[in-house]
Amino acid sequence: MFSINGGYQKNILRRTRNGKHDSAFPAPAFDEFCKDLSPANCQVVTDAVDEIARLRKQMVVNMLAIGEGLIKLRSVVGCEKFSRFMTEVLPTLGISRSTGYRWMGFADKLVQVFPNPVVRQQLMLLTDGKGIVCNSREEGKHGLTKVVLTRAAEQALRTLPPLPTAQQAPSKSELWVRQFLYITAKSRALDRTPGRNIDKDQRLIVRRFNRFALHYGPSAAEDLCGRLDKILNRIVDKTRPRQS
């Protein structure tokens, strides 16, 4: 159950009735959802949303802190002992081994690229890291999956001025984050333009066929070539514009 403060509820309800509220729920969505609810139930919805948003923010901060803590632990106990910790101890705390390593990768990369903790927390709160960092196909140190910046994030960093320092006002960091996310979204939209990634997609197909040939041998690869020739020609024929 979410804790409900009576005085806080009254303030929220008053702001809601005036068409303004400080809830984490966006105003249009809030108004639409609550339009058929009584004022009392509207208060409960508002408080629940605010509480979830508060807990989620706390979870994001904790996720980064846990990742940083695991990195420090590894440097103290060594890789072999740390591997046992991740397999034997961490799951008993409700965090899977893979999740722990993912948080480590995110924390490590974000600290390198965004040394300002306010910027890191805002980015993770708004995106959970999606669209900013991703797992590379390459392996990082100690056999872990390497975490890299997405192309959209790299483009945003090249476009924007240097990120604010931790000593500057938090509002400057929040403004920088909004600009960063706007540019990354715009860059991702361009990547989805038809034909823009044709070379990348062709290389991906060739790499997959190469892995198939290495795994199953030349005879199976030749057989697949024959089958694909017929299948791909049918696909091409289907995509041709029909003549009226």
C-alpha cells in the first residue's frame, strides 16, 4: 500500500481541480484517466503515481550505486573470487548474475562519459539507459560483454556543448539532458529512414551466412545457397509493383 498524507492530498486535489498538478503523471494523461473518478479517488491516483515515480527514481539511483559498488568489490577481491560472488551470493539478494554485470557495465560506461552524477541520474531516470548505451558484440575485460555508446548518443555528444560540471546548478544539468535526449531521438529517427542502413543490413546478412557455413560446413552452405536463391527470387517478385 502507498502511504497517503492528508495535507498533501488536499494540496494535490486543489491543484488538480484548478487544472494544475505537480504529479509525475503528465497533465493530459492524468486528466483523461481521472475524468470519470470522484475527487477522492483522483487524490489516491495522484498519490500513487507520485509514490511510484519516487520509488522508481530511488531504484535508478540504487541501480547505479549497486553497479559502482560491484566494480569496487571486484577490484578488492579479484576476478576469480568476484565471479563466485556473482554466481553464489548476488542471486540470493534478488539480483541475477546477468543483471549485476549489466548494471556494472552501465555504471562503468556512464561514469566515464557523464562524470556529473546529476546528469547520470537524470539520463537513467528518463531512459533506463536505452538509446544511450548498448551491449557490443565484442567482449570487454574478464569476458564481460562490452558496453558502448549508441550512435545516436555519440552524435548528441558531438553536437552539444560540454556537459555541465557537478558544481554548477542542477537546472543546467537537467536542461543539458533534455537537449541530449532531443538530439538522440532525432538521430534515431534518421536511422529509421528507409534505405539509410542498407550497407549495414547487407553486412549483417553476410556475417550470419558466414557463421552458418563455419558451423555446418561447405556442403550445407551450398545447399542453403540453392534454397535461398529460389526463396529470395520469390520475395523480389512479390515486392515488384503490379502492372495494371
